[in-house]
Amino acid sequence: MYYAVTVATLITMAMALGRALLGPTIYDRLLAANMFGTKTVLLLSVVAFLYGRPNFLDLALVYALINFIGVIAVLEFIRERADREKAEEMASDESS
Amino acid sequence: MNLAIDILSWITLTAGGAFVFIGGLGALRMPNLYTRMHAASLTDTMGAGLILVGIMLQAGATLATIKLAAILLFLLLTSPTASNALASAAILSGLQPEEGPVIHRDKTE
């Protein structure tokens, strides 16, 4: 039974990677990266029981936290950059 | 009793795997960002919840169950926050959601 869930999670991770490669906007890629991270947490939890190694659960716990912080940090960076570009655009409009 | 718990955990694990798969398919195939976000959030709530509950049933009353509950709690707290931040950043950047029926635009672009 764990095998089926592992395979489903792996296929979903592949599809998330496909979306990250295709994604027209940067937000699509970020969404796919976030999804990939969540699926990694699930995969780690399932694999911990598939191979009978409960230590993997600690890795899953840490990964869940780091993934969230990483996505928020990248989002903040992109938002800052968009704000800066908008401000530069307005400044160049005023000077011309 | 053991068999009942086994069957219950198999059902939840299979349903969770199905939800994860459907959500991944939606994230790959949906036409624009907001519909993709909708599909991806399915895997974060139902998929993760059902899979983790299924494993919890298998683990029984051990330390692993507490760790799994902590993982589930973190996922349920963080994934809506990340989705909200992502959607608000996308809207602020000028990516408006479309109203009405949506056609596949990615192929023509």
C-alpha cells in the first residue's frame, strides 16, 4: 500500500517539475516549487514507513518548515523587485 | 480490530494518493495561474491530510504519530499562508484572474 502512495507522490513531483519548467509566469514556477516541497514532505513520511526507518520523520518535519520559509523569502524578493521596477518606470515617465 | 484499522488506513492512504495525483494533474494541465493554484491546494489539504492520517493509523500510539501530527499541523498552517502570499503577489504584479470560461492560452503564446 505504501508503494502505491509513493508512486503517486513521485508522479505528482514529476508533474510539478513539468509545470516549473513550462510555467509561463514566475508565479507558476514558484507554485510548482512549493508543491514539490510539500510532496517531498509527504514522500519522506511515506518512505519512512515503507523502509521502516522512522528517523526520516524528523527530516520531513524540518523540510516542511524550511520549504515554507524558502517560498516566502523568494516571494518577498520578487515583490521587492516588482515594486522597484514599477518605481523606476514611473520615475522615467516623469523625467521624459 | 487490527484488521479494521488496517482497512481504514489503506482506504485513507489510497484516497490520499488519488487526491495527490489529481492535484498534480490539475497543476500541470489547468489553463492559468489561479486555477493551477486551486488544483495545487487540493494536494496540500486533502492529499497531505489523508496520507498522514493513514500513516498515523498504521503507526499506532507511538512517538512517530506525534511527529506526523506535528508535520500535519505545520502543513495545514503554512500551505494556506504560502498560497495567500503567492496569490496576493501575483495580483499586485498585475496578473488579473479571468472571468467566464477560460480557453487554453499557453499553447498559442
